[in-house]
Amino acid sequence: MAPTIEWLGNASFRLSGDGKVVYIDPFDLQSDEPKADLILLTHRHGDHFSEEDIAKIRTEATVIAGPEGVANQLVGCETLAQSEDRVLAGLRVTTLPAYNVDKLRASGQPFHPRGEGIGVVVGLAGERVYHAGDSDPIPEMEGLEPDVALLPVSGTYVMSADEAASALHAIRPRWAIPMHWGSVLGDELVGSLEDASRFAELAHVPVEIKDRTT
């Protein structure tokens, strides 16, 4: 039985299966969301690491894990290294780096420097789900072969739709879901339906453009 994958907006997802509920980068949640067995955080930016949203779905039994920059700020959060294989809340979680190659601030520094963020592969209901975090196409994606890849498509801060479609050749998933689009952060619309649609047009594997689960 394949896991249920719900897109909650931006880069936030809820995965359900094997009697488990997993959130990745919970953000802008409703107050009555199902409680989490596992919360995975990819990096410390506020649209990915929101203590307010974590509090809505956290229980005493919830396992929370993220990279050092997150774990240092959140009590009870386990630290995930850039490349490791762990069992968390009874589920296999594999990490890999997530970083910018050519997306730079005016200062010349990357929006997402290498060594700060992670991508995660979660084993659930007999499938492997890859969430790329905020990243450009990077060598570490080569040969992952998950069942499904959740990839940012908005450009500027992360890979563009064209770059994400190209990255599929390295990642080699069975299918893909675009993310990091359709949210207003501050006064800026980060990615659009057009970005998601272009990704779907260019991809060589099936793509599902999810409606936001509310």
C-alpha cells in the first residue's frame, strides 16, 4: 500500500502510511492537523522551520529531527548529519546535502550554503519518498532512485522548473511532485502554477501537481 502524500503548501508535506504520520517542513498549518509521529526539518529558514507550526502537531511521543542549525534552536530535536542513515519513529530516514550552486545573494553568498541544509529520503509503506529541501541540482542526487521525488521548481532561491526536470535524470524516481511554489512569503510570490506546469511538461517521468491540502 503506497503512502499518502499531501502537499500543505510551499515545501510542506504530510506523509501517511504504516500507521505513521510524518511531516516534512511543516509551515502555515491549520490548528486541527493530525498529530505527528515524526517531524523532519530540512533547514533553519522560517518557511521550513516554524516552531509555531511544530507546536500544533507535536506530542510527547513525536520524534523531531533536523540539521544542526535547527536542532540547536529547538528543544528535543535530534541532530541529523549531512549524510547518514537512521531509524526514527520506526522509519528509515536517509539524509543528503541540500545547497545552492549558483543562487547567490547580493553579497555573493549562496541563499542556502553547503553544510547547512539537508534533503531527506523517508521509507514509508514500502516506498521511498525523497524531499530535496531547498537545493539546486547537486552531485549527491545521482542515483538515489526513490519512488517519488519532491522537488522545488520556483528558481531564484532553489532550482528552477527546467533545472528540476533535468535533475530527474540523475535522481531517477518513478514519479515526481513539484514544491516550493504558490506561496506568498512576505510580499513575494515564491513560484507559480506556471513553474509547476513547466516542470511537468519537461519531465521524463509522470508528475503530479498537487492541490494544497487545507
